[in-house]
Amino acid sequence: MDVTVNGAARTVDVGLSVADLVREVTTQQRGLAVAVNGEVVPRTGWPDTALRDGDRVEVLSAAQGG
């Protein structure tokens, strides 16, 4: 199925969870936030949130600086 991740088209397996997608796109473990179709998904919900065809996903990482 096709989803958009951080503005780029990507083909993923049917039933892929948000947690699985995050592992595919980054090795970063901390300081991440994910939104699916504009709605933030709490980290505790990542394993249980299955992606659907056409979903728009943003995987964001916190940056430090001043």
C-alpha cells in the first residue's frame, strides 16, 4: 500500500504499524513525535496503530539548539 512519509511517497506492507514504520525510517529512539493525517499518535499507541492506504505520516524529531 502507498503512504506519504515526511512528504515522500513510500510503499509499505499492508497492516504496518506506526511503530514498525518509525523503525524503518530512523534509528533514533528518543525525542520523536508522529502524526498520521494531522493527528498526533501518542507513543504508547504506535504499536497498535495500523497504517492505511493513502495515510500521510510525519515523523518528527526534537532538535536542541539556541
